[in-house]
Amino acid sequence: MTATLAPAPSCFFLAGLSPLEQLQLAPIVQRLEAGGALVPDAPANRLEVIGILHSYGEVLDAYSRNLIFIADHQFLELFPAFKYFNGEITLGKWLRY
């Protein structure tokens, strides 16, 4: 009895795997190469993907708010030392800072 060999890897990430791992991943790779989805279309899978996208959307929302804050309050301050003068730029204050 001879051992069956795994098919030649069609993707670069299969090349470093053992033959058993390649056999286990072969149906997924074939489905993806044929234009199918990574996970089967099922209600539970759809809800999981929607949950992942929702949580990623919250992260992107916080990131965009942070960028807007930086743009409004920090990015356009060409000389941040002037914020310490409170509108009165004198030589004494300039030498102190």
C-alpha cells in the first residue's frame, strides 16, 4: 500500500505545509479558485461576517474621528509654541519658551 501524495500546491501559501495539511485545505483552495466564497453561504456565516464588518466599522469611525480632531486642532498649527503666548507675543515670553 502506497501513501497518496498531496496535489501540487496551486497557491504559494500551500507550499510550506505538510501533505496532510495541503489535503485538508485543497477543497477550500479549489472553491476559491473557482470563484466561490471562503465560507459556505449559510445564515450563521452571514451573521458572523456582518458582525465582523460592524465591529470593523466602529474602529474605522473612531479612527476617522481621531483624524478629524488632529486636522482641526493640531495639523494646521505651524508654530505650536505660539499657543503659550495667549495672543501676546513679547520678547520676554519668547525667551522664556
